[in-house]
Amino acid sequence: MKNLWSVIMAGGIGERFWPLSTQKEPKQFLPVFTGTPLLKAAADRMGNVIPSSRAVVVTNAAYAKKSADLFSKTMRPFIIGEPVGKNTAPAIAAAAAYIERKDSTAVMAVFSADHIIQPESKFRDSVKLAAEDAEKNGSLVCLGVKPNFPHTGLGYIETAGVAASSKGIKLHKVRRFVEKPDLKKAQVFLKKGNYFWNCGIFVWSVKTIFAAFEKNMPKLYEQISEARKAKTDAAFSKAINKFYLAVEKESIDYGVLEKASGIKVVECPIKWDDMGSYAAFKEHSSADKAGNVFKGDIVDLECSNTFVYSDGGLTVTAGLKDLFVVRSGNKVLVIQKDKLSDMRKIINLIKEKGFDKFLKE
């Protein structure tokens, strides 16, 4: 599909990956996870299905140049630098406005920069199935993954029957979206078999998403109109800055998807993770017989189920269990596995103690 575009959302600073991720070098630019910066990997993932020259990256304005520099000049995506973060609905509207100006028949696939996906060939097949349905039927299509454990940190999608299939990949009708459940509900979802993890990956035509914005978010729809009409990229960027300063903060889930009807979801036969914490980093790394993952110059004595990362010097550990130790420059994090969900509290505490400089670089 020559009218298929990708949109890569890369606006965060990855606080849950401090101290590796900092304001100067947020996690989407780090090569430590896959050997390639996450943002570049997200663009490359679609291979020749969607070249990076047919992509839009939405990121913090402070990271616009850094994002562009990851790509060659001939294959560089268009970069939208957000003057202020307003969540996913405005980001998607901004990207759709740019793409529409280039091709009013375009279909757009929306990804996040921090996802780890394998095998990529199956992911591409899943996106193509979603894109074909989005183009043919005007559907809003999500991508989902069949859960293999009762995850309480993700939203779920309940399905209501198969709508189509291709290459063994199924496209389901969506019954409803479910917020992050407690453990009991997550166990029920796992057992029922018709619930999927919501990957936060979406495919639709620009025509369909603007119709959905007009119906469900009419104020945003009106506010983005100037950018849609822009005659040049320079005029577009100016209009987008104006749009961001005016638009309200809202997610695409709350703003559109939970209100819309006729939504579909592709059941992706992939291993997927949103790299939302060091636990995910450990999960996607090779462990030794004791369940340890060591990256860097590490000397260990009788540790178990422990993650140690060091980007310089020697780190020595002994007798640790279920701990995460991350050393980056002049910063060290030592945290229990069950405290990883408190990373934002830890960041706030660092600020309260006046150590902001350690968050910046």
C-alpha cells in the first residue's frame, strides 16, 4: 500500500528508566535495549512496507533535531515538535493533519517508540491486515495481543467474534475496552480467551479518524482545521504550535475509541512489550541459570533473580535477590522488584530533595 504511513509517538522522557533515561537522553534514543535506538527501531520495524520517508514522528520540541538526526536525509520522517505534551489525541490529530496534506486517501498506522516486538514479519502482516480493512471498510482498527498471564498494568479489549482473517491472523469485532483490571478480573479475562491486551497501536484512514474527531471531539476537530489547510510545511508547523497551545489534554482512548462503534482489533501473533519498566528490560534479556541478568562489568556472588546494569566501572554484587541495580555515570539506582511501580514517586522525591540536576543529564 503506497498510501500507508506510519506515525511514531516519542514524546516522553522515560522517567521509569531513570537513571539510564534522562531529560538530555530519554529512553527513545538509547541503544541499550535492542542495539538500536528505540525510535529508529520503531521506524525500521515496518521494513519496505512503510519506509521512514513516509513516516511522522511526534515528539517533544526539545528532541526534534535529535530525532531527525537518527535518520539519513533521504529517508528522514517529518518531525512534529510538540511545544507542550497534550497526550495521544492531539498528537494523532497533528500527525493526521500532516499526512492528509500529502495524501488525502492515506491510511495511518500509529505506533509508540518504546515497543519491543518479535517476530517483526508477523507484526508487518498484522498491520497490513488492519490497513486493508481500514481502507476498505473505513474501520478504526486496534492491534491486540493474546495475554499469557493476568497482567494488571495494561488495558484490555473484549472481542465479539471474528470479522476476517489473512495468513492465519484474525481480525475481531470489538465489544468494549476495559481499563487496567485488578488481579481477579485479569485472571477471568485470561481464562475467557476473548480478551486481548491493548497494545496502543492503531490503524485507520485519515478520513475516518477526522470523522471520528468531528463526532467525538468537535472542539479539537475545529482547532486542528488551520493546520489541515496549511499550504506549506512551515505554515503547518506554525499552525501546529498554535493548535497545541489551545487544545485540551486527552488520550485517543477516552476521546475517541471508548465512544466510537464498529471498532475492530487484530489478534497479533507476536511477543510484545511496551518497555514500561526495568522488569520489561530484564524480561527481554538473556538470564543465567539463577535468573540473573548482568550487563556491563559485573562480578557476582550468589545472587538470584537480579538485574544489574553498569555503563562504566566495576559493579560487584553478592547475595542479592529480586533486586534491580542500575549504574549510569554518577547515578545509581537500587530497587526491589515490587517497588518498580513507584519510580515516579522516586523521581518526585529526587526533585523534592533538590537533586534535579541528576535527572537532567
